[in-house]
Amino acid sequence: MVHFANQLHKLAERRASALHRKLSINDAHRSGECVINNRSYLNFSSNDYLGLAHHPEVIQAYQRGASEYGVGSGSSPLITGYQRPHHQLAEQLSDWLGCEQVMLLSSGFSANQLVLKTLLAQGDLLLQDKLNHASLIDAGLSSAATMRRFLHNQPSAVAKFLQRATAENRLVVTEGVFSMDGDQAPLEAIASLCQQHNAWLMVDDAHGVGVLGEQGRGSCALAGICPEILMATFGKAFGVGGAMVGGSRELIDLFTNFGREYIYSTAMPAAQACAIQASLALIRQGEYQIRLTNNIQLVKSLLASTSWSLMPSSTAIQPVWVGSSKTALALSRKLREKGIWVSAIRPPSVAPGQARLRMTITAAHQERDIQRLAATLAELEPYFLPGTAFNEH
């Protein structure tokens, strides 16, 4: 008898459906590039949107922090793991984002799990956008609240749920920028509905903070709103790693005392907090956001004359809709043959029949890199007619 045969059988199903995934070792030493099996590729799959992961000031800050504080915190934050750089970073983030208080966590997944599982109780109502990240959906399912999912970016759908709601505690959760589509939530309209119906709003701005708004303050600042709960990560625009949750002092105190993901996890290294501070200083200058914006505009203008179906997005995430998972994989392989790395996104990351190439544009890309990407896609266009199966001939 094969143990867990039903689970292992799922692997065969994924292989047969062109949905199987495997790791690739990346040996790159600069932003905008990946090196796989000793071959260099232009990297259009990275979330290092501002190209800060290899910035010398960020690296030097990490090195100084490691020299002074070591490479690990040694314990959870509530024991001895909360060090001076953590406190300094939290203070800087609070000031920058306009939150009363901020707490630091090891990942965005953990942050979202902590918020929903700690805050929500039986009888509460949780409303989530249908395209919210898996960390939010999983946390909602694990919470004691009643969860409902509303149509993507549809304030009218939010309104219908809130109008019928009888729960005293109501929480609406959306992303600022959606990770697979690159589109932005109508935050002003959703925030207004929350105010009208006495509901709280949580925004996961993992792909917006550092990139959008004045000084990179993110989607909420751009929309002119202040949600009750803000989650952001440091592994994308910041180029480092980790996450934060911002809110009122009382709310962060609640999460600190009852959030199991915080209490029972080792704190991020102090050196990492030093590196994030260096990234924050660079982000606030605004220079890298301008470069990124110019690169986004360039790729959209170059592909406008082709038949490729760019999904509606003005952010660094520029997906090319394909449809078939097999076609998306074939197109991704052809691009790699040309020295360009763009990942094919397939179910379960997206709905069946919604496979796409998730192109991400960064400030580290040069104009010639984007021109090469556009020229290669134009060259492959006759073989990959959008919405049809791959023409192998």
C-alpha cells in the first residue's frame, strides 16, 4: 500500500494538465537579470519593482547591521528578539504611512493570517474581493467569522452585502494592487461604503506601498483614504523581505498580545530591519518610481501595435492574457530560448482558462531591455495568436 496515495496522485494530474511546478536555481547578482543553468536572461518576472535588492546602500546597511547585531534575532519579539533597529523601522514606517503604530512580521502571508484570525470572532462578517491573495482567503476560511466574497473591484457588490448585514462587526478586505492582474482597487468608493455602513476596511498593499503615491506611500495615500488596517511587505518595492501591519495603537497592542503568528515566531534579523530602513530612505526620494513609470509607459506603447492582449493595468504588473495553460507554458519557453524570462501563471494561481504571462517591469530595466522584450514578443506573435492554441509550426 502506498501511503497518502490520493494526495500523491494529484501530482500526476498536475503534470498531465500542464500545471506542475518545479524550482529553478537563480544565480543572478544584479537586478533585472536571472541566471539559470549558467545562462543569463533578462528577468521580467521579479517583484523587485524599484531594483533595490542589489542597491549598494541597502547591501551596506545589511552588512553594518549584521556586524553590529549579528545575523539572527535569537528569539521571538516578545522575548528578546525586538531590537533597536526594529523599533527605529517601526517608528519610521508609522511616520511615513500615517499609522498610529506598526508591527513587523516575517512575511506578508503571516501578517494576513494574524490579522484575520486574531481579529475576527464567531458572528462577525468578513467581505473579501474574489481575487484577494491566497493568504487572505485561507485566513478567512480559518477564522470564526462568516466570510463572503464579492465580485472583483465592484463597489456595488460590496454595498449589497453591507446593506443586508446584521453583524455588529464587519470587515471589508481588498488588495490595493492585485498581484496577478495588476489592476487597482476602487479604494475611495469602498472606503466610503465602509463609512456609510459602519464597517472596517483592511487593505493589503503588498504591491502598492513603495511604488504608488507621493514618496511611494502606496495605494491608500494615492486614493486619499486611511483604512483601519494596512498590510504591506518589504520583499517587493523594498527589495528585502518581511512585512508590516499598521493601525491604531490599541489594535497593534491586540495583535501583539494575541497574534499567534507574531508571538510564536522568531523576529526578523535586526540586520534585515537596517536594510529596510535604507530602502525606505531611497523610496522616499521618488527617483526610482519615476524610472519605473517611464518603463511601464514604454512597454505599453511598444506592445500597443501588436495583437498581444495586455490586461488593463497601469502598474508594474503587466500581464499578457493567453488563456490556455499549455499555450502559456509554450510561450514562456520560447521567450527563454530568446534569453527572456517571463513566468507563465496558471491555475490555481488564476482561474481555469485564465493563464497568462505575468510580466513585471522594474526600475532596473534599461530601455534596450524593454525594446528587446517587445521585439521578441512581436517576432513570436504569428505563432501564438492570442486566445488560440499554440501553433507548433
